[in-house]
Amino acid sequence: MIMTKMKNVLSILLSIALVSSCSHEESTEVINDKSENSVEATEVSDNSETQEAPKTKNNFNAELAKELGADDYGMHQYVMAFLKAGPNRTNDKEEAAKLQRAHLDNITKMAEEGVLVLAGPFMDDGDIRGIYVFDVQSIEEAEKLTATDPAIKAGSLVMELHPWYGSAALMKLNDIHSEIAKINI
């Protein structure tokens, strides 16, 4: 049941990311120019010629973009965490269940605080067990948040953190998810 929910959330993330993605070169340029939360059309160009500024879309919602912290492309900077299998995995089913419950409670707490935008497991038995997407501006902030996870503290999981540039629409994901989930984790 929990795995199905997490799979649905991950599907939503991947769909949003695919729809809103831009080329690597564009995203690198936009991330590097966060000082004014705006990018000139010529700054993301792959050539040195000046281009006309793109036209604003008719359905652009400036109020929503501001609320979500979106830049001109509707994107937002996050930190993505890859949760990897740690060195202290337990074979005791009862102990593992307690640790998983504490892990899920911590996920819920961070989501309610608004710092965790998305969390979910991968559906295979690989070393990368799941992901977090944090609404923070630095790796250091994300490290502090991951340090609160009981599975990290126990060494059952370890984190690999990366700055990530994705759709600002992800900021609405938890609100939408709460409307479609019949059962809380």
C-alpha cells in the first residue's frame, strides 16, 4: 500500500519534470543566475548572437509564479537527495518495521513543514532506495534535514545530495497528493 502511494508520487514527479525540462545548457545558465530570479533570453543562448526576448504566454499567472518562487521559465531550484542503502541494514523484521515507521513519520513531518516537496522509493532492489526533493537553497540546508531521518541516524540509509532545477509546480505536489490519497502513510 505504501509502495503504491510512493510509486504514484514518483510518477507525478517524473511527469512534471519531463514536461517542464529544458536543455542542460539552459538549466545550468538559469541556476547560475539566481541573483535576480530572472534570465534574459540572450543569457541562455548557445550562440553569441542576440535574440529577441521570448513572448510571455497568454495563460501566465504572475501571482502563482511568485507564490511558487518560479523564475521566468516556471522553474525553481531544489536539492535532490538519493537515499542509498547504508552499511547498517538490519535483518530483524520487527526492528526494520519500527525504523521504517520512524522514517515515514519524519517524511510526513518535513512535508508538513514545507521543506520536503517529494519523497518516494524506487521500485527495485538496487542500492539507490529512494529520493527526496527539498525546497532549500543549499546542500548544507539539505544535510541538516537529512540528519533528522531515523534511518540515516541508524546507518540504514545514506544520502547523496545534488542541486536540482525543476518545475516550480512541484511546490503544489503535496497539496494535490493530499486530495487524492485515501489513506495517509
